[in-house]
Amino acid sequence: MRFVTYNLRFDSMPDNITVQTSLSALNAKDPLLQPTFLNLTKEQPWSTRRLRVAEHLLGEGIVIADFQEALLRQVKDLAELFGSEWSWIGVGRDDGVNAGEFSPIFYKNSELRLLSNDSFWLSNTPFEPSKFPGAGSFRICTAAHFELVGDPSRKFTLLNTHLDDQSDAQRRLAASLLLTRSRFEAVNTNAPVIITGDFNSPSTGTDSGAYEIITGATPPVAINATFAAKFAVKGDQLPDFKLLDLRAEAPRRSVSSTFATFTGFTAPNDASDWTRIDFIFGGSNGGWMADAYKVETSISDDGLLASDHRPVFADVSI
């Protein structure tokens, strides 16, 4: 199945343009005429970007779509554009209902059946809407258990998240919480674990603490005692468990040369801010195989940048 993780860029320029209005305007254009190249290099409204996002992702044959920075309007717009073949889960990070950004998981009903789901916050009080001291925002993880339609013996756990952009301490704590939860799932489900998201932490350099913790290169930091107890496992159960970066696990011929996932709305020839901070990981307990890994550009022929991040795709066999 094909996974995608995509930081959409939140709806920073809201308007009252509906999806149907956008579709009607699109349908009024002659598809056989070449559109004007607009050469856009700055952020555009979500109402302008959303059709490109949906068309791009659905054209990739995805089964799972994990997003970050999606406000409620964006989640509802995507649900409308994806159609009834898709369902989604997630809550707003500011209140656990609708307020603030979501880290939603969209899944194709014909391929996957949702068994259970929950959310937790990447803070010192993970079971309630909360922000880590010094963090720029509330941060949340959406967790789900799935089974494959037609073969219920094939199950997996999926965690989708977005770490803080300002606090390295928060990112290290978040990675430690994610590692604890994913090891618990690996032990208790005896099934694959997949983590997707924007870590705001590159794989190398001074800000790579979260990446190093999740991949086992650096020990985790202390976490909330109640969380640790709820998701505790015995010391001899997968003691060396870690998450593996799927870019390194897929066959070399099937890994795209595009590397950076964050572009900052810069022009195609301006790589000054480009870096890799969006990831898809697989648990070291196995049960999965990475068949391909691709970082897509987010620039269409008319010059429209869909986000300041690029979508990351991975083909994963469960």
C-alpha cells in the first residue's frame, strides 16, 4: 500500500470560497487549452491550493494519507474532495475536539478497516490538551490500529504526528513518547508499527535530537510517569526496539533523488531553506517491507506551490 505524509501549511489566508465554487470555476475552463504560467513563488490561499493537493495525492494511488497543520476547514475540504471512498480520524490539538491544527489520518475504506484510534499530546501531560513549556504550540499524535480488508490477520499500528518548531526539548520528549508507545504496540500487537509526520528535526546536525532518539542513536529522555506505566513493557521485550527511516530501507533504485521535504515557499532554484524534516518510519520489530520511497515536488505546471513542504510517499508491504 502507498502511504503519504504531507504538511499542508495551515489555512493562513481563510476565505469563504467553497469546494464546489472552486470545482465549478475549474470546470468552466477548457482542459485542452494551455493554462497561463503564473510563476507564483509565495504562499497562496488554501482555497487555491486544495484542488491541486487532492488531485495530486489521489493520482498517486494512495491508501493512507497522513497530514499535519490541517485546520478543521482543511480536513472537511479534503474529506469532500476525497469522497465517500475515504474516512478519516483525528482531533484538534488545542481542545481535543475541533480547535487548532489536526494531524489527521485519512484511509481508503476498500483497503483498510479501522479497529481503534486515540490521540495523545506530546507534553508533560499527554492525556489532556496541553503544551510543553517553551514550545511554540500544542502538539499531538493521532494513533490508529488497522486491519487489511479481506485479510484480517494482517494488522498494523499507525502514529501520525507533528513536533514543535521552536523547542528542541519538546521534540526530544515527543520522540521519547512516540518510541515508548510504538514499542508497546509492537510487543502487544505483534504487528508492524508505522510512524509518519513532520518532526521539525533533520536527520543530522544540532537539531537532530528527535530523529536520533526515535532511531535509537540517542537514549530517550524521561517522560510522564502515567504514560510510561500505561504503555510499559517488560525489559526483555524488544529491548533494542527503534524506528527505521524508510528512505534507507527501500531498494536504492526505488528511492527518489529528491531529498528535501521542506522548501519554505522558495522558488525552484532557491534551496537556501531546504531540509529533510518529514519522515516515514517502520518499527524494527518488522512485519513490513519498504518497496519504494519518494519525495515529490509541490510545484505544478502553473507555478502554484501547494505547501511549504513536499509530500513524502512510501510503498509498504504489510
